[in-house]
Amino acid sequence: MNMLIYLIPIALFMGGIGLAAFLWSLGNGQYDDLQGAAWRVLADDESGPPKS
């Protein structure tokens, strides 16, 4: 039971860090172009590895 005194604040702190990182990523535009990454996967690049 004494261990909960340490574990609950640590869990709340780590959750706060995760929330802060998510809000930071929203503020920096990480989620602005969701369709671009999906189309880049399908794009036909010629800059791949050289063919033997």
C-alpha cells in the first residue's frame, strides 16, 4: 500500500508529459497534412536502390 504513494504521482507525471508532448505536436503542425503521407507511400519514386 505504501508503494501507491510513489506510483500514483509518477503515473500522473508521465501522463502529463505525454499530454504536453501531444499538445506540442498539435501546435507545431504535425497533424496538418494527414493525406500527404498516405499518398507519398503510393508515389512511384525513381530514387530507389539501383537495379543490378
